Amino acid sequence: MHNKNKNDMIILAAGSHCRAEVVSVLYDSGYTEIIEADDGVSAWNYLKNNKVEMVLADWNLSQFNGLVLLELMQADQKLADIPVMLLCSKVNREMIIDAGHAGVSAILIRPFDTKTLQEKIADLSDVRDKDLDTRAETLMDIGKKHLNKGEYKEALKLFNQIVELYEDPEVYYNIGYIRAAQQRYDESIVAFRKAIYLDKKFADAYRALGEVYEKIGQNEKAENMMQRAGEIYMEKSMSKEAEIAFNEVLKLNPNTTNIYNSLGILYRRNREFSKAINAYEKALKIDSEDENILFNLGRACFEAGLLDQAMLYLQKVLKLQPDFEAAEEILKRVKKKMGQSI
């Protein structure tokens, strides 16, 4: 669920010489959001009030040392999942045991080269990502169970906890669903739009947003969202979902030519030729001289074995647009099947 991001906030707590060395490597590695603290108290105060993704702390910090900072973080539920790497000039077996018991993610001994530090930071990112994924998936599973039971307050609390970890389109979709069920439509719109922003192909979010717009009387926006949902469903070969979305548009506006055309394409792909022909014919009642609809209708008739009708529609296409090559090609195939000269 989580995407690694070199804009993640890193706090570096160490003496000035060590900080300068590490900061240089971090910048060279592409990390730009780095907070520097010169003692344990400053680092702790920042951690309590700000979101941080990773901590690099010198074991020998002033005020209180890196190990104490780690222990304080482990005792705080909001900070316990943040990976911590301790930096030290020397290490012994007792120090390793103490750090392990305290929950350290990594220990790096100075002096170190750029490659070693980069590898350690990459390892911390992997640990952090796996921990976040596990925690988020657990929260999502529990949240969905509450959602299915209609326990919206409990579900919403869990989904908001996931958002605090990182942004996920499905989480925002679930929040939008809850807010819509609570008739808090402004909030549901914000959540659904956030889901779409994070995943431009999130068809369910477009459809749900369309339903909310319909409920508040913004039918034009509802049409647009439903149509986009239908198009994405079609791209994903989700025929039933696409059909439902397109029919929702037609309920809002029965004179939407391109929706009948889209339904015709959908049915033709599924070899439901009678439904396809019916959809194209409804589109022609709205615009009888749309060469693309005429072509699609002629093609559907040809594939359905209705050769006389296919010839009629394809000839109309070529009368409107003589250089319509696809129509000309299918017309040749129609004539060949009918035994006519081409």
C-alpha cells in the first residue's frame, strides 16, 4: 500500500561534526526533508509534535543519549513504529544487547562511507514500509468489518488512523462512503475526490461521487462522473459494472448520444448483437446523421449476420463521409458474403 518517498521527514540528532557528515550523504542520496537536532531533548520535543518517518540518533547525545531517546519513542504508541538507527564511534556486546532490547532498527559505527550509510537508510525504509503495510492492512480489515456492520463511527476512526500513516485511495473511498451514508455530502465529495486524485482509474470512486452529486441535485457533474466510471469499467473489461454506470447516466439524461454508443460498443464486444443494435438505434433517434454511430450499427449488423441492414447503414456512412475507410472495408466484406461484385 505504501509508496517510498524521498520527501519523507528524517530527524538527525547528533553533534555538529557527525550531523554535517550524515546530512551531506542524505542530500546526495536524494533526501531533502531533514531536521537537525543537537541534543536528545530537542529531538524528543520535535518528535512529540511533528510527523517523522525515520530517526538517526547519535548514541552519545547530550541531555540524554540516543538509547534513551529510542526507549522514550518505544514507550509512545504514536512513535513506536518509527525506525531508529543509532550512530556510535564504538560498540560492544552489551551495547548491542541494550539497543536490541530497546527496539533499535539498525546500528551504524563511525567512521562510515557513503555507500554503507545509504544501504542502512534503504534498509530502514524497507523495514518502515513493511511495518506500515502490515499495520495498515490490519486496520483496513478491521475497519471493513465495522463498515459492513454499519458501525460507521468505529470504521471511520480506523480509516483515519490509516490516513495518518499514509494516503491510500481505498481508505478515502471508504471514508467517502461513510460520509455519504451519514448524509454529510460535502465531506463525502472531498473524500471521493481525494481517492480519485490518488488513483485516476478508480472507477468505483467516480461512480460513488456521481451518486452523491445526483443526491444533491448537481446532475451535470453526476453525469460526468458516471460516464467516466463506465469508461474505466469498459477499459478493465468489467462489463456489468460499465452497463450499470452508463444506464445511470441515461436516467439522468436520456438524450445522451455517446452513452448509447458506448453501450452499443460494450454489447457488441460481448457479442450481444441485438442489445448493441438496439442501443445504436436509440442513438440514431437523437442524431440520425452521426457517421460513427451509423458505422458502429452497420458493423454490429454485419457481425450479427444481418447483411441487408449492414449494407444500408454502411452506404449511409459513405454518403456522409466518402473517405471513411473502415466503413468501405466492411462494406466490401458484406458484399462478398452476399455474393455481389465489389
